[in-house]
Amino acid sequence: MSAPRVRGHRRAGVLRVHPELRHFGLSVAAIAGIAAAASAVAGATTAIVSSQQASAAADYNSEIAEQQAELARRAGKAAEADQREANARVMAQQRAQLADSGITGEGTPLLLLLDTAAQAEVEAQRAKYTGKVNEQSSLANAGLFKLQKEQAVTRGAVGAGTSLLTGAAGVASAYAKYRTT
């Protein structure tokens, strides 16, 4: 028994179609077209799912950063209030010591009290500023995560479109080969 004759170029190899597939009229080109279409759909689905996951992660991170900003704002206010309370105690203690010693509230003692009050205000403003800086930092991170979310959505749409276009080109190429065989 001799092997069945198959058409093909001796340098390019032989194009063989499985006998069952020949029964359905499917050639290698048709199978390649189906595979290209399936690959395109799978690639598009993967791009969309991946972008949805990245978008959800960025959205979650943005919410966390906004919560951290609120906590930083509250912590700054609390630190400022604590500093003002501590300063008030120090100033009350200074006034009490001056009164006990019989020194009046004029001249050098007055300058000492004014200097203490000025320094106390600087410390309170520093505590407030630190809280504000931390709040702004967290809000900036939230904005960055929102941008990442938008980019993930765009990246998914572009990836899906690219995959579908590449698949369409593969289907068209396979169809052209099918029509020539």
C-alpha cells in the first residue's frame, strides 16, 4: 500500500487535513480563522477583566487614601488642641509662680509671658500644619489612584480593541488563504 498523494510544495512542507475535518469541508485555513477569532475573543476578554481588576484596586486604594486624609485632618486638629491645652497649663503655671513671688505683671515678667504666649502659638500652628501636610499628602495619593483607575479602564478598552482587530486580521488572512485553496 502506498501513502495517499497529498498536494504541497516540497520545500514548504505538506498541507495535510485530517480526514474527519475534510468531511466537514474544513481546511487548515478555516481552522486557522476559527482559532484566530477565538484567540481574539479570549484576548479581549482578558484585557477587559484585567482592566476591571486594576480599576477596582485603584478605586479601593483611592477610598483608603481619602480615609487616611480625613484621619490626618482629625489628628492635626487633635494635636493642635492638645498643644494649646499644654501651653495654657505652662502659661498658667508661670503666672502663678510670678504671683507667688510678688512680681507684678509689668516689665520683664510681662515680656516673659508674652514670649511664652508667642512660642505657644507657634507650637500650636506647627501641630496644625503637620496635620494639614499629612492630609494633603493622602489626598494627593487618592488623586493618583483615581488617575490609575481611569488609565486602567482606558488600557482595557484599548487592549480589547487591539486584540479584536488583530484577530480580525487573522480571520481575514485565513479566509483569503481558504478562498485560494
